[in-house]
Amino acid sequence: MQAFQYARPESVAEALAILAAHGPGARILAGGTDLVIGMRNGEIRPTVVIDLKRIAELSAALQVEDGHLRLGATTVMRQVERSPEVLRYFPALAEAAGWVGSVQIRNRATIVGNICNASPAADTAPPLLVYGAVVLTASPSGERRLPIDDLFVRSGVTTLQPGELVTGIDLPLPVKPMGSAYTRLTRRRGTDLASITLCVGVDEAGVTRLSYGSVGPRPVLVVDETGTLADPQAPDAAKAPILEEMLAGASPSPRSMRAGPEYRLAMLRVLGRRALQTAIERLAKGMAR
């Protein structure tokens, strides 16, 4: 690991000033579960590491305010996994957070870091897309509210601008009942990157939101408003072509060591059907509001 400067700003303004001064050589530390590994491997060589944990504005506390649930830039996966508010309003996000690494990793890894890395296999990306999350950013030119679907470009690349800092994530509280479910496929049980990640949300109006990842350069969100997928009485023959069209954008890499493209595409459809059925059942049971 090469030498680097270490900064612990106490305000967002101070952090932005350090980012501006060091440019592309600056790296943000919130949880550090990916950053530290990259630095040890020599893949990341920062001139300065900016630790956000002393910044009160970026509180790790989950707060309900103005019709949304706010997750701070230092909110860790374990908090998301166990939060009563997340479990009540966004259960699929709690499920996804519970799959990240080990308990030790989830006690350090942040949900903001999970999306800023822009990994196609990020567990929290599909539920955040299904729930319509908004990414909050700050920069010397002001603040932005960015729909999360506009954040991802491809693996490791986002639409964040140089010198821009993600300060949190807003999740709009649901205005109508929704049933949701998260699922994933891995090579083995335990801490392993997913070959497929998938989340489905079904609301009482019959709208189905489906998001999947790890089968292309970025996580994808698709929406069905016909009501057919959400209808528990609709036959599989009616649902199959709609689901097929929604999953048509999947393009698994043939170079991946985790699973071959044919297997991933076949299992994507299996997981899609299973998650859809679970979401419908949860909506009927009133497990999500």
C-alpha cells in the first residue's frame, strides 16, 4: 500500500474543499470495505483518503421526514437490515442488505458505498430501483436530487460529477400498499458475489416494478402497468410473455467466472417468477404497506 494523506473533515463543505483540492486523487472513506481492499491490492492509489464519519450532517441514523425515509451517507448495511422503518415500508431492501457479505462486513459497509461502486451485482440496487430511491448529492455548485435509475452507467461508472459527494438516499414512503420480494443466485452459500440479483414490487393498483442485476453492465428497472402480472388469478400463459419482455434486456457476460450466460438467463426467469409470486402473496397478506 502506497503512502497517502488522511483527512477527517467535520462538515460537508470541508469535505468538498478537500475533494476539489485533490481532484481524481481523492477517495472517500465511509465504510471502507471495498476501498481498503483495493488499496491493499494496489488497484486504488489515492493521494488522500477523506473519512466522512465525523461529519454530523451525514448522520448514520435513519430518519422519517417529509414523506420519505432518509438513509445517511454513513448508514451501514446492518442498520438497514434491522431498521423497523425499513422492515415496515421497504422489506425487500432489508432482505437485500442481509445478503451483503458477513455480519462483520455489514457492520462496516454503507448502503451509499454499495451504489457508488456501481457494481452490476450490488445487492441493494434492485430494491432501491423498485422503491424509487432518490440519491442526494452535494458539490461546490450546489445540491442535486438524482433518481437512482439515472445514477448507473456501467460497471464502476456513475453519472456523479468530479468533486460531487453523495450525502444520502431518500426513499419515498409508499402511498398505496405494496408487496415486494428480493432474491439472488450465487455459486455457493455464504459470502459470494451474486450471479443474479432480482427484486419485484407489486402494488394494489396492479403495477409491477421489477429490477435485476449481475446480468449486464448495470442494474435494470422495468415496469408493467397492464395488471396482468400482478393478478393472482391470471394464468401463467398470460404472464409468461410479459415477464419475458421485461427480462429481455439481460446480457450476461460470457467471460464471467460465476456462471455461464445460458444458465443465468434461464435462472433469471425462474427467479423472476418466484419473486413475483412472493410479492403477490405478501401484498395479499398485508405484509407491506
